[in-house]
Amino acid sequence: MSKPNSLHRSLALRALWLCMAAGLGAVALSGCAPMIVGGAVVATGLSVLDRRTTGTQLDDEGIETRAMSRLKEQLGDRAHVNVVSYNRQVLLTGEVLSEQDRQLAERVIAGLPNVRSIINELAVLGPSTLTQQSSDVGVTMRVKTSMIDSRDLNAHVVKVVTERGVVYLMGRVTQREADRATDIARRTTGVQKVVRLFELISEEERLTLDNPGRTRSAQPAY
């Protein structure tokens, strides 16, 4: 019975991801995407499968929401910035018009509560085109779908972010999971480069975190 249940779970996850990804694509194609896109969309509905504690997930969502507001105030429409927080580690991607704006964005994030570290991947360039942003959504969809279809990787523990063809991978994973996710991403059409931002855990930690009977709130945030 375990194999059919596993297959049904995989199919359900794949269907849920495709529905979410299709929604993201529709937003991008409509031209109504906000300046800053939070990273909590994929996590919605999958929080019970996440290796972060519930409190940490809420902190990450709070960081992204506050960042959307603060960066909008400071940079207005002159920048295209994406903010993704995972386990209180914040990834900044996108484009700004000057090095001063790049540093300003980092200072804004550093001033937010609960931020543990910042990875500033902002490029000093003109804003990416709607075509490029739509292409990035497509790359993320293909990478995530390939991970879901894989029989030897739990796709829900890997967060995928794409900017100008560069794929950033985040999550609390084992070395084996990190290597497998990286291999899948590198083989995906449209991927120019893969950047690993994983937090590596042991197999023993993985077993503890993935145990459905554990008390999530009792686990350490990092």
C-alpha cells in the first residue's frame, strides 16, 4: 500500500505546484506583478511538509511582507527586487540602477526583525523585461516539476528561485538531497547557472524533521 500512497502524494504535489506556478505565470504575463515578489507562494498549502518550524515559517513570511513595504518606500518603481526568506536567511535578487541602491536595499533588510543573514545577489542593471521575468517563471516551473517527478527527492523541501536564468536553491537538506536537486536543476532547459544556498543537515536530522509525529514547534529554528 505504501507505493500507491507515495505515488498519489507525488501526483497531488505535482498538481498543486502546477496550479500555483500557473498562477504565478498569469500574474507575470498580465504585467501586474508587484515590484517585489515574496517567496511564500510556493509554501502555501505545504507548510506541514516544511522542515522549518511553524514559527520560523511565520517569521519568513513576516520578513518578506515587511520587505515589500519598506523597499517600496525606499526604492519606489526604480528597481525590480525579489525577496525570499528561508529560515530567516534572506535572498535578494533582481536589478537596481546603482550600487547605492544595491547597498540601500541590503540596509533596509538588515533593519528588519528576525533576519539572520542576507545574500545580496542584486545586479546593477536596468530592470528585466516582462519577457525575461516570464521566462524565469517558466524555468522555475520546469525545475520544480522535474523535482516532483523525481523518485529520489522530496521536492517540497527545496525552494527554487530564478532570476535572469540563474537558479537559486534553498532549503534544509542532506548532502545527497543537495546534490540531487542541483543535478536536476542543471539539466533543466533554460537554466544558465545554479547557485546552492542550502543549509546542510545530517541524515539523522532529516529523519527527525520528516517524522510526521514530531512536535514541530519544539524543533530548533536553525
